[in-house]
Amino acid sequence: MNNVIKATEQSPVVHIAASETDERQPFDLEWIKLTVTESFKLKLRQLLELTRAHDLSEVRVYFNPDCWGPGDIEEEAGVSNSELVVTAQGAFWFETIPAYGEPETFESEYMDIELFLAAVERGEREFGDCGDDLEVEEDSGEVEA
């Protein structure tokens, strides 16, 4: 199935690569899709401030990205109840536990919050190696997944 996602200036759609592990079978998670809304940007900054204000190493909140990919991996693995993790050092990632098979958890790559937000503002739409199933059409603002 080939989906075309329209990215807008207000809420661009980005892809963040999955972290590399040796335990990814039978599911091969390659990326997550995320619409970067103003609300999401604010949430990142508020959670970062919370960690620092209360001397916490990290904060986890339930937050589902648009999807985990490629294809139907989200459905096949039984992915639900994803978490957004923000650390006091200014990094974030997404994590989820699949209901079926290995690994114990799926994670996106760790991203520096300020570098990520600045890159999104510059128009970057792919972060890390998102695999061969993802084609980004830079001129049109469309992302095929």
C-alpha cells in the first residue's frame, strides 16, 4: 500500500528512524511518522522543563506518533500505548511495547529537542536512516510511505 502524506508549513510530517537492535525479528520496524504540531513542540518543551524543575532524569507520557512503519507493522505487532520519553539532558524518543513477538520494545532514535525543532523549521523531514521503503519528495512537500 502506498500512502501519500501532505506536509504543511504549520504541521510538517516527519519520519524518525527506529533504533538499531539485534532483536527486531520477526518485525522490522524502520521508522515512525509524526506530525509536528505547535502542540507537540510545546509538549516537548514543557516536559523538558518539568524534568529540570523537579530534578527528574526523564519523563514518560502516553503519546502515539501518527504510525510506526513500514507497512502494516503496527497492526502485525499489536503496537499500542506508545510513550514519548523526554530527558533532563534535552533528548526525546518514542517507545512502545508490541503485543506479539520480539523485541520487548520498539524505540525511535534519540533526538536532541532543540536540534530537532530547528531542523524541522529548516524543512528537514527525515531523521536518521529510515530504510528503503520511504521516499521523500523534497520539492512537493509530499512523503510517500
